[in-house]
Amino acid sequence: MFFRTLRTTIIFALILGGLAWIVIANPVHAPEGLQPSNTHLPPNPTTASGLVITFVPEGTRARLRTSSEAKFLSQWAADCTQCMVINGAYFDENNTPTGYFSAGGTRDGASTYDLNRSGLVSIDSRGQVQIENLTGSTLGSLIATKDGLQSYPILVHNFEPAVKEDSGKRARRTALALTRDNKLAIINYFGQITLYQFAREIASALEGNQQVKIAINLDGGPSTGLVIRDMAFPDGKKTLTYDSITPVPNIIEFSSAR
């Protein structure tokens, strides 16, 4: 894609409950069929060009799920109702997370990443998500996390892009972000983009109270996906499938609070 600032980017806002979805697309490579009045995202995410930002509805509860058997995101979503699922942590050939991962107090794997080059997605007892830059943290505080996954890199920190060098490696991407007003957003890119570009796109995508203050990269590439199944948004229930290309052994699930 051509890398552009917000001033030269066309923003298509899909109004699904107070800006629940936003697609930011390059005007030259706008996804086929995408119009501002649409209530669906592009039918072919593998060729979509631009960020797909999904604001998680208030009152939603998050949880981490893991399995020794990897499954496509659509399969993970098949056994939940009124939910969204996204890919989670990096994993190895044995389907074991390669960074710190704990779900419900049960640790999966024994590895951790360099604390000064990674971040933590944690979920509290109310099912609310926090994102933390682990720079300067201790291993003890990390492994005390009951529900959390470690990932890297931090893409945006204190409203600024945090990736300083461009590796040139392009892939599909998934990130979690918190805005200035503490709204949680899922950010996908279903085309091909480097982490350096991804960080800059996220940092410049939104303004005001919706400006991203921190964002963390999750497992991407063929793991990238977003499945929404009868999820309750303020303006009604929505269903959408951007399946992962490959099966994944762990996910983050968001469900309407019971």
C-alpha cells in the first residue's frame, strides 16, 4: 500500500453503534465494494487495503482460551454465542505459547520474552482488558498475572509509534489498543504491511478521545483473523467472518456480559 498520513487518507466509518467499526483505506487501493453506507466489511479480507478497527462494545467480557488442538477462528467461535474471537499469542510447532501465557490461573508453556521488548495483555476479574508495556517490569510481576498473554512489539506507546526500525517484512496483522478515553479496540490489517508501517498507521488513524495511547501486536500472518457471531453492538447484533488462514491454538474471546 502507499503509506499516507491521516490528512491524505479516506476514512470510511461504518456506524455500527457509535463508530463500532472503522475501515481506513487507501483511496487508491480501497477494498472493492466498500462504501460509507455499507454495514458489512469487504468480502475478501486477503486483498483489503487498510486498517479495520473494531471498537469492543462496553460491558463486554474478555477471556483467554487455549487448546492443545489448533483450530480455525471460525471453529473457536462455533461454540460461543454473542461473541467475537481474534487470534492471540505466538506459538510453536507444539501449539505452546512462546511467551508468558496464563488462562484462569493455569500456565501454558514455560517461556517468556525479554521484558524490555514486549508487552502484556491482561484480563481482570470483571473481564476487562488492560495493555501494559513491560519495560522496567520484573519477572515476578509478570508471572503473578492470572489471566494474561505476553506479546511483542508494543506498537504505540504514549500516543507515539514505538517501532523505530523497518524490517521490510510484510504480513497480515492483529493488534489490541486502548484509546485516550480507555476504549478497547481490535485492529486488523488483512493486506500486507510491516510492523513499522502498522505502528504509524495506528498512531495516526484516530484523533481526540479516540486517539490510540497504547497498542500491542499479537500473533499475525496467517493466524490473523476476526470472527463476530451475533455480537451485541448498540445498534443490534452483528455477524462477520474474517477467518484465520491457519489453525491457532489460543484466542482472545469477547462476549456480551451475562
